[in-house]
Amino acid sequence: MAGKVRVGCSGWAYASWRPGFYPLKTPLKKLLEAYASRLNTVEVNYTFRSLPSASTAANWLAQSPSQFHFAFKAPQRITHIRRLVDAGEALERFQLSLAPFAEAGRLGPVLFQLPPKFTADPGRLRSFLDEAAPSRLQSAWEFRDASWFAEPVLKILADHGAVLCAAESDSLRSPDLALVAGLRVFRLRRSQYSTEELAALAEHFSELARGGADVYAFFMHEEAPDGPLRAAEVLAQIPQELRG
């Protein structure tokens, strides 16, 4: 069975995306609705610092179609302050805040992005994933130090059903590896992408979906609308039957 491809950005609340991406007169309170009319997923960075209330979750769900998925960034208290140690209480609160999205069948992966100078600590990662197992959150891990890209770390992720996020920036690129059957996550952070490169991404994502993987890809969010425009260009090249 084929998977689905979802492409978006890491945010939507940018008035500066008018009129490049949003219609010029789109009200601020309608930005998510306008975003979700063109793209089919979003990575919510809001949760890095704050958790959505039940009313906020209901509002976001109401402003987007039923097939639209929300991915979330794990709170900084887990990844940057506690650095994966004694983070069970913070993880539980985070999971509870995501319950409305899970119950609606619209919860995408949860991104655990570690600090740039957090070097590999396989034992700490294993202990955290053991503790997090009951949450059943589908986690995707972005490591910003190359020491993590080693076989012991990859095995720990695979053993826990966690995904290695294929992240790329102008300075670092994560391996593009299938550790878990059925899910691939990409964060596309380079400053420039050519038309040919976007077409190649669309083809790659389509092939992964044909092989049975659900694909989530997120372009960078900035004041300029380059990110959502790139996302829309890639999504337009995905066959309709493969779009989530």
C-alpha cells in the first residue's frame, strides 16, 4: 500500500507572506486557513516554548481540512534544558496537549531537535526513549552534531521505532536513512534550492511513498515567503493519489 506525501513549512503566522504566498487582504486570524488551502502539513515550532491550550488546539483543527496534519517540535525543557534527563513529567504534559490532534487522526511526527553542541550520548538517548515508550508519540530526531551519525545511535533509534530526521542546512546534512518502515521526515533548511532540485525532491518523496512510506517534509520559515512557495512547488509535482 502506498504512503502519503505531506509538504509544508515550520510555521504559518507570517503576515509578511502577503501577497507573495497569502492573498494580500488575508486577515491575521485567517492565515492558517489560507496556509492549509495550499499545503497539507505544518511543523508547529510554538511548542518549543509553550504548549497549546485545548481551545487553541480546537481552533487550529477547525481552521484546517480533515486531511491536514500537524507535526510538533518537542519542548525546549526536554531537549535543551533537561537534555533528555528526568524529562518524564515534561513529556507527559506535552503529550496531553497533543491529545486533540491525535484523537482527530491528524497528529504527525514529533521533532526532537537537539542543541548544536550536544554531542553523542547513546546511553542517555536510550534511557530517554525507554522512558518515552508509553507515550506512543512518533518521534523524529534531528541531531546537529555529526557525532550522532553512528551505528550505535541509529540502532537505538530503530529499536525504539524512532526516525532519524533527514535535515539539511548550508552547514550540515543528516544521513537520509530509512530506520523505521513506513515513515520518513525531512527538514529542508538550505538558503537556496533550484527548480531542478525541487523537482528531484518531489520525485524522491513520490518514490518513497510508492514504497509504502508516509513522507513529511518541512521547508524553512522566514519573513520572506520563499519557504512556503518552495513547499507548494514540490507538492504540486506530487501525484494527486500520493498526496495526504
